[in-house]
Amino acid sequence: MIERLSPPGVPAPRGPYSPAVRAGDFIFLAGQVPVDPATDKISPGDIRSETRLVLSNIKRLLEGVGSSLADVVKVGVYLSDGSEFAQMNEVYAEFFGEAKPARTTIVCKFIADIRVEIDCVAYSPKG
């Protein structure tokens, strides 16, 4: 069974997609950009502040669908500037600690004035 999920209190999607989709025991999160949930507007900043905001939104989104960062098995990180990897990684480690999901990091060009986007997959059996 596939469920398209949009819990309250998380930034609204910026297009025709679901913020989260549950497929069986897996939860797939759409890429999250630095959107302030209070204003629902992109909040550009330095790489550390953007990463912290994105991961806070991911944490909130996962909790809103009954999961957590500890359940994350795969992460995709997209950076506009590869030289900011170390700073992003410092903040990333604060959120994931010993959980250490598998990760891919890609340098890319964004259509908005942002530095980072992150998506993930969590394993979270219903029960």
C-alpha cells in the first residue's frame, strides 16, 4: 500500500509532489530545502544555518509521519558548492550522530538561491 503524507507543521511542497510517501515499511522524503516553517519561505543563509534548517525540517517531517532520524537508512545531499562539504558535514553529524545512514553527496546547480537540499529514506515498520 502506498500513502502520500503531508503532516501538519511542515513546510508546504513547492510543487506537485508529496513531502513524504510511505510504501510498505519505507518512508521516502522529498528533497527538503531551507524553508522556515514559521513563514513557509526559503531562508537562505550560510551552509551551516541552511543545513541545520533543512535537517530540522526533515526531523519534524519524519516525526510527523511516525518515524525518526534514527530510522533513516539512506540520505542524498545536494550542495551548490563542494567546498562547503566539511561545514555541512559538521551539522549533519550533530543530527545523525552514531546512526550513520548510507549517504550520497552531489554538487549541483539549484534553480533557487540556496546552498543545500537533502532527501532521505527511512525504514519504519508500521506496528
